[in-house]
Amino acid sequence: MKRVLLLIAVVSLLAVSCDTEKASNGDTAENQDPKLAKLKLQSGFKAEHLYSPSEANEGSWVAMTFDDKGRLITSDQYGALYRMEVPPIGSENLTPKIEKLKIQTGEQVPDSVIQMGYAQGLLYAFNSLYVMVNHRSNDEFEKGSGLYRLQDTDNDDQYDKITLLKALNGAGEHGPHSIVPSPDGKSLYVIAGNHTDLPKMDVYRLPENWKDDNLFPQIKDPRGHANDRGAPGGWVAHIDPEGKTWELVAAGFRNPFDLAFNELGDMFVYDSDMEWDLGMPWYRPTRICHVTSGAEFGWRTGNGKWSPAYPDNLPPLMNIGQGSPTNVIYGSEANFPEKYKHSVFAFDWSFGIIYSIELKTDGSTYSGTREEFLSGIPLPLTDGVIGPDGAMYFMTGGRRLDSDLYRVYYDGSEEIPAQATALQQTEGNKIRKELETYHVGPKTGAIEAAWPHLNSEDRFIRYAARIAVEHQPISLWQDKVYEETDAIRKIQGAIALARQGDSNQRNRLLETLTGIDYVSLTTSQQVDLVRAIELVLSRMGKPGAAMNNKVATYLRSHYPTETDVLNQLLSKTLVYVGDDSVVPKTLAMLEKPQGENASVMANTATDAADLILRNPQYGMDIAETLKNMPPAQSIYYGTVLGDATKGWTPDLRDEYFKWYYKAFSYKAGRSYIGFVDKARKMALTHVPTGKFDLYNQMSGDSLLTSSGNDLATTSVQPKGPRKNWKEEDIAPLLADGLENRDFEQGRNMFLATNCISCHAMRGEGSNIGPDLTQVGTRFSPEDMLKAIIDPNDVISDQYNTTVFSLKDGNSIVGRLISEEGDTYKVSQNPYAPDVIREIPKDQVTGTKMSTVSLMPPGTINRLGPDEVKDLLAYLVAGGDPDNPIFGTGDQAEANQ
């Protein structure tokens, strides 16, 4: 019973309320298929539920493509490929004609053998089916991760040839993903997550010299995630149809699943976050990226991720928020109204939302307006395509969840243009693409073409110009860096030279950079300048005392400032060069962080609170963080000071280590405590001899478990064995009843599964969910266990959530607290129920009740059989140790 446990249902609800909102197919909501009733669509759109592969024992589908005959080909995440003929829109019978693909290679293969599958990317192109297998080879399926090409060589409409185009070292959810045709239809693009090794490339548009490039003291994820993964992270490559020539286009992603091109040939990717980093200063929400030639997006393991403000990577087009990105589609081929033909559709698996981002040209790049195109609770979105009929086809599933295939089409009154008005290419877009022609290696005229654009006001043009310069022989442009009189060009040139030059250039580069008039620059230019200095130091090594002092003297008078990212850069650089003043200045900000981004969960298109109740399994981490979020900038400064060796006094050390004790009181992502503890332990290595025990205790060592990854708890943890409990397990478990159970173990399991954080028992606990003291007088053990295993089966109206559809096309999910006049009042955070959001009624077009309980499933899966029975006994007894269920006489007395 992890976090929110709304255990016992009192009133059965219909899956969807009878409210003002109509069902998408025209039926009233209460008569509608619940798979459709849960969908929230934009006005004029309708949805059809086509198929449920899970019900046919055909797995959980995660990839799809249409072939040249208009048939849909799909893949089970852990199984075979399927091909189907889909009935036309509006058909009375929507059931597809489906077959499991068998590869006719001439060998006799049993039906049970999977010949091809485990795909996270499918594409039909060049009279072939391209399959991106994501799998470690084993006895069940011999083919390992890589890009495969299936062909029909004898024209009998069955594939008979399998060719491995490229084996890839990587698998799992961060493995190799999608395959997409190029805008001109003559080649292919592939994309992979950060657990997929970058294979040897024939061409590197992003120069092949990536490093961590961070003076911030490195702390890898304390729970071990991606600790063995380094730069360049997730990547995009361009290949020919035969897979013979591979060209790296961009990298520095975390785990992008898919990509799409607009009508101008520009690429867009939806990259993921690291939810364990929630609340940390290096946390980066899910984001839409405009991916250009040679682009770097700055993912590094642990706390090493770059700020989007750094000039050596590119910023996102838009921060979406928390989630789990999967599919990306561009709407130009959709039979939808005009604005959707210029929109990127981005799928979020965790919270069940398809976002549409309408693009507008903005210099050489784009801006976007976000809309919630479609959503559902639950709706674990995997893949989607625009079909030959102009409808959007999408699937749900993944991680062995129930899988469904849907179709969405437009049936409204707005005119659908036969040919949408194309986005017009800007002059900036033309300039950037001309510069990108110099990203393939040495080329005559490159320096003359690129150098003038190093001071462009357009960041994407500046970036393209610098990458063009870096591809040219350094002898052609090294001296130009020192001779340059324009400060902006000099800074960009110095970044290029720091990345490409020898370490013997270090002192000369630092002399050049510290000669720039700092105060004459804008804030963003100052960020570029300090980042250039950091790159020189990081790439070329620490200089001698004189140069360290020169850098410190140049920067110290500008620290602190009003901008978070600049304070971060200045603090870590000053600590690195041993500045004496950085410790007291940084400590002053530790308790009172300044700047515009005190909350790292701000500045996203989707408000974090709006996501909590869409999926409690993931939303509760957000809820806890919002309730008691750490001051993220303080965490950054505290980590920086962990590496500082100069400028300390006894009073300053006391202040600093006492801060750690307080830092452990905040809530954030799963790795928060571990990150703070690793910074604390790093700082303890620099304390004076004989003072370790003092500062170790002062900084909160007693608060932690032995691993340092969690706060210590007095409750007894489950011994297991772990089991994925199902309804069919109830009868065998309770066959012998619940006699002579162990009260102490029952109470310990109530605490260990965190029931008490949401429920009261005999006056102890919380009131987020119902009081459980009397639950045993109303429900049998069988009913209670069924409600725990399947909390979505029946949901009490007192604790259910409502989906409010708004006029602007978006939705708000929350518990309706009251209606006062023209306003709905809702609570969105179970851990902060008094935080109320007001929704004007005139902005609401309809409401639906959620079909998902606030209590996530699987809450007792850590418990073994006896532990489950003792927990049930504790609930039956209402927490009373004298209840006969725990024995009689001496047994009861012993339990008191």
C-alpha cells in the first residue's frame, strides 16, 4: 500500500458519468464501450476501438506501420509481428482481419517459434519491411538488437528473406527504437536511447569528441541507473536503404523513442526525463526538441546533465513536463483541420496524453502552441501513425499491459483543406541549412561562410556556424580566435577551440577570454563566456596558480548575480580555481536561493499538479515533491561546496553541515536522498583531521539507512517472497481462514506498505483515504484483498476524481471538493488536499469520472503469503490487538 491507498470502495460508479459531455461516437457515455468512454477528444473528432490484442493473447503492442497495400503491421513488445486488414472508417463491423506473420524462408518452423518480432520500430519502405529489434538474443528468440530488413523476393505476398543491416548493442526501454523515412523518401533515419552504444559511423555531423564537459562535482545516480552510460547518450542516425552508410545526425538525448519531419524537412523529437531526479537542479522535464544537423542536447549521466542555456548544446522547442515519451507524428498527411497539419503529435505513455504542438516559424527554428489533442485515464500510449485514409491510428500497451488499437478521425464541421498552406521557409532557416552543408568534413570555403555567423542573434545559426568551423582543419581558424575583435565571435570561436584544440592552448585561451569586457555583455552572452572558460578548464586541465588566480579575479566580482544558470556556472568555476570568496558567498545563497527558477518544475507546458491524478502510480512522486519540494538551487550550491577546499572557517563549516540535516527533510524524486548523501560524503573528505565524526553526525548521518539512499525507518520491512498477487490467488490464500495471526507483523506491514500515509487506524494516520478502523465490520477478507489487488474495480464516489474538459481543448483532473456559484473547486494533490484550484464553470465543456483509483495496483507485491494474511487480519481487527483473530488468552495478552 504504497503512498495513496484508497482501499475500500463504498459506492459503485459507472465508468463514465452522465454529464454534459457526449461520447465520441455519438452514443451517450453510459451506453458506450468503456475503452472509448474514457477518451477525451477535441471537438469534431471521433474515435473507434478496433482491436484488443491482449484479449487474443497476442501480446502488448508497441510498434506499427502501414504497408503498400494499406495493411497495418504491428509488433508485440515481447513477441511476434502481425498483419491486418483494417475495416474502413464507420464500418458496422470494425474487427480487423489479422494474421501472424510467418517468414517463408524454406525452413519448416513450428507456429510457436517467433521468427521476427520484439520490435520497437517498424517501417514499410523500398518494398521492404524494416524492423528494429530490441532484444538480447536468447533461446526464445535468437535474433538480437539491430536493424533488419524483410523482403518478399518471389512476390507471393509473404516475406521470405531476412537481412541484418546493423547489429546494435543495446536493449530494453532505452534501447534501439524507431525507423522513419527521410523527407525526400530516398533514405531512412533511426533513433536509439542512451543504453544503445553508438555504432561506428561513416560520417559524424556532430564531431566525434564528446566529453562530460562539466566542472560540477560528478555524482552518478546513487541507485545505479545509467551509471555505466556515457556521452553521447541517445542518438539519431541517417542511413541509406541498404544500411551500408551510417551518418550521425545528432546526440545528447536521454531516451527518445521516435522522430518526425515537417514540410520544411526539419526534425522533431520528444525526449524523456529522469523521474528519479524530480526536484533536483539538474532535472530536465520531457521536452520537444527541434533537431538540427550536428545537434547536441546535453544528456550526461547522474548530475552531469547540461543546462539548456549552455551554448554548446541546443535548447528544447518546448518543455512539456513529467511523463514518458513514446511516439511522434507530424500531421501534414492527416485528414484533419488546418492547424493540425502543422502540428507535431507527441505521445506520453505514463499519463495517457497525445499532445499536439502547432508550429510557427521563428527565425531559423520554431515556436509552438501546445494542446491536449487526446487523453484517457488510463491510456498507456505506445505507437501511432497517420493511415492511408488520413486518420490517426494509435496503440496502447507496453510493459505487458493490456493493449488496444484505436482510430481517430475528424467528422466535424470545420473545412479540411485538400492541401494545407505550407509553412514558409524563413531566411534564417535557409542560412542555417546552408551552414549545415559544411557539417560533413573539411570543405573549401567553410570558414569564410561560417565565421561571420558566429555572432548571429539566432542561436541555432550560431550553433550551426560553430559546428561548421569545428569540422574544418584547426590550422585554418585557430589564429582567427585570438585575432577576432568581436566579443561574441571570440567566445564562440573559443568554444570551438576548447573542443578541438590541444591543451597547450589553455593559458592563451584563458587570457583571451578574461580579456573580454564582461559587463558589456548581455546575460545570455555572459553565460556563453563563463561556459567557454569552463570548457577550457574541463577539456584542457587545471592551470597553474597564477592563471587560476587570474580567472578567479576576473569572475569573483560578478558572483553572485540574479540568474540561476549564471550563478551555477560561476560557483562551480570559482570553486575549481580555488577562489577564497566563493564559500561564504555560496553559503549565503544556500538558505536563501535567489533567481528566477527556484522551482525546477516550473516553466513547463503541462502543470505538474494536473498530472498527479491521471496516473497515481507515477503521479504520487509528483504529489510528494510538490508538497515539500527541496530548494533546487540550494541543492546545486550545496553540491558545489562539497568540492571546495578554500575559504572555510569553523562557523562556516557548522552552517554548511547543518544545512545537510535540513536537506534530508524534503521530498523529491527517488534518487534525491542518495544524491544529497553523496554530496555530503564528498564534503566530509575535506574536513580537518579529527573532525569527521563531528560533522558526520551534524550533517544527518543518523537519519539514513546504511546505503545512504533512503531515510531510516523504524518499521519492519517485508521479507517476502515477492509475488505479483492476482485475484485467482485469493481463494487458495484464504482457504484456511485467518486464525492465530501475528498482530505485530500485521501492523508492521500496514506501516511498511505506507497505508498509514493515507489512512487512519484507531486515530493514527492520515485522512486522504477513508478511516479503516471499522472496515472489518463491513467487508470480508476476500473483498478487502480483491480491492487491494484490483483497486480500479470499484471506486468510491467520495474519493474518485473528475476529468474536466475545457473550452481551450485541454483538461484538468482533480477531486471535486465543492461547487460555489460559477466555480468548481478541485483538489489535485492528495498530499496537499488544502491546495484548491478554481475552475470557472463557463470554461468547462463536460466532465467525466475517472476509472482509475488513486491507489495504484501492486501495492502488496513485496509481501509474502503470511505477511498478506497478517495485514488482512490487522484490517479485519481494526488495529485491535485483543481481537480473537490474533489468538486468545496468553496470546492476546502477549500481543498488547
